[in-house]
Amino acid sequence: MPSIAFVEGRKAVVLLSGGLDSMVSAALAREAGYRVYALTIDYNQRHRREIDAARLIAKELGAERHVVLPLDLRQFGGSALTDDIAVPKTGVAPGIPVTYVPARNLIFLSLTLGWAEALEARDIFIGVNALDYSGYPDCRPEFIAGFAALAELATKAGDEGEPFTIHAPLQFLGKQEIVEEAMRLGIDPGLSWSCYDPQPTGEACGVCDSCRLRRAGFAAAGFTDPVPYSA
């Protein structure tokens, strides 16, 4: 399970999407004693329900500030999450799926880095994992390590010998273990949202890649997912 050195009162900026993984990542930062500053990117994604979830999570975890930053990636398109492309519903397949948003985590971490430097924070948390995920290249450990090196080169803080630490505490956990961490931390997974294609009724679709991975994780962990599904 994740091991984060305890600190007392240090600032950390947490990239908070509103999904289960980012919620657990934020809760781990809080458990380690960080003062949590949450950043949510409103990129005009089709699953905008997760932005509401992020607001609930930030409040529940006592974030000192929660910024919801608008960034309309529909202007670029190129993904089933930002363009008129159907969200796949037939199961998790090999390769990079059409739900991949071009360079999303690179863009988001760059914005997170900018706020962290402005806050004089040197710790950033992101909820990526490289086991039970949809094959996105920007969830790999190599990406996180590469961004940490870039952050040192690209910032005044790094130039002055104050490098940033990019925490990815869920990096090597599967969805079952992430669900178990949520339960251990005592947080409510019902506040989070994972579905890529929310239904008009307000339910999760149940069959997109994200729903399938989440549901499998809860089943393997022996817990009932409190999020309602339509299928």
C-alpha cells in the first residue's frame, strides 16, 4: 500500500478530477499531514458530472482552496471525451482507446505546477495508476518521472534548488487495492464519479471502460459501489 512520509502543515496541490483515484490520492495527502489545495480542470468534457463530484470531495476533505479552472479542450477535439465520437461500450480492449485526450495529463500537470509554484508549494499529487487503467500513455511511471525532471528545468523554484516532488501514490495499485484504500481512509466513494458517459437519468452508464474497471475493483474488494448504474 502507498507509503507517504508524514509532514505537518506543508502545502500540496492535488489534481482532483472528481474520480475515485483522485479522491483517494487527495485523502492520502491529507492523511500525511499536507494542507490540501485542490485543482480541478473543467475542460468541457462530456462527463461534466465529475466536476460536481470534485467540489463535493474538496469540501469533504477540507481543502484550503479549490480552484475549478476552465480550459475548453473541445476546441481541439480528438477524443471521445471532447468530440462527437462515441464512447466505447464493448469492454476494455488492448491499445490506446478513443477516450484518450491528447496530452491531457501533461497539460493538467503543467497547470498544477504553475499553481504550486505560485503557492510556494513543492508537492503535487496526481491519482494516476499504471495497472488497472485504459492504456493511456500519460499514466505510466516514465511519464511521471519525466515530468518531475521537466518541472525542475522549467521553474524558478527548480533553478534555485527547490525541486518539486510529483506524488503518484496509486501508481502501482490495481482498482481493487484503490477501493480498499478508500475504505481504510474512511472516505465515501459515493461522492466520486468515474463514468465517461453519464445517462440523462443521472446514472452511470455501467459499460464504458471507466465504469467496467471501477465495478470490477469494487467486486474484487468485496464492497458495494454506492454509485447508481443504468446497466
